[in-house]
Amino acid sequence: MGARGFPKTGGRRKGVPNAATTASRRQAQAFGEEALMTLVEAMRDGETRQVRIAAALALLDRGYGRPGLAPEPADEKEDEGPKRIIVQFVDPKDGTLRDLPAPCDG
């Protein structure tokens, strides 16, 4: 619904690309190779480690896509039963691992 309870009318039809966005995309793509080479240069010769890592990540995102959740393999069993999660804490005094106390039943 639009403003004051009236149905929305007008505007672009669904699926029709925005002309301004399309034109901007074309202009930006004209600099694509130069932009990639700038990222490569920053990755190789950046003044700080942070700059080099940011450039490397940007290149990886463009080359392989942004990382996401890996899909579950189809051949694995759907229901393997309940999972067990173990949480451990590091003792700041001596660096030893300590298990999370078990919850009290009752």
C-alpha cells in the first residue's frame, strides 16, 4: 500500500532496469581493467600490511565471489542425531583450558 492507504501506482514495471543505474554501471565497467590493476599494485606494493590485505581480499571477492556458507553435501545423512557443543574457557592466570560447567537439571 502507498501513502494514506492507497494502492501504489506508477513507477517502473517490475523487471525493467533503471536507466541511470545501467548507464553508471557501463561507465564504471570501462575502468574495470585499470581498477583491477590498481588493486594488484596495492596488494603487491601497499605501504601497510592492512592495505595489502584489503586489496587481496577485494581481488579474491571479484575473482571467486564473496565467501558464504558452504552447501551441505547431498550424500550425507540428513539426520545424524543431536550434536554436542563443547565450550572451553582459557584461564587468564595460567593459560589452561577449562570446560564450561554442565547445566544443572532441576
